[in-house]
Amino acid sequence: MMDAVNCYVQLHGYGMLISLQPDCYRALALNGVEIMNQTKVGPEQGIFTYIVEPMSCTASDSQYFNTFADGASSQNLIDYLESLANG
């Protein structure tokens, strides 16, 4: 069992289509410190992953997998998740 610092994770995201123009927003904060805040106009679908170090409450790695537009991305996501160490 691992002792970890208090790590408060805030994650926000939405996507919508306005006048046939896709718009999305995503944000991630760890203990109130903004790690990522992005508004994007344009098509971007898929899954974003972040590795959070529990002892320091920091993000050490991020990946993006466009599982909507790229069929290989689904398998790449599976392979990536399976490669991660437990814990």
C-alpha cells in the first residue's frame, strides 16, 4: 500500500456543435494548480490520458488517442494502458 499526499484532481470538459462548427473545452488542475486549459474550435475527438504522480500530485505524462478518426488508435490506447505499471 502506498501513502500519498492529498491530491485533489479537478477535471472539466465539454464538447458541442454550434452552427455546424464543433467547439470543445477541457481543463485539468491538481491541487488547484492548472496543468492544462484548452479551448479548441474544430474537430478533435478521442481520449486524453494523464499520469498523476500520487506522492507529488503532479502530471508526469500525457497522451492523446484519436479513437474516432483513427481505427489504430483504439488498439494503441489498449496497448498503452496495459503497459502502465499498477499503482
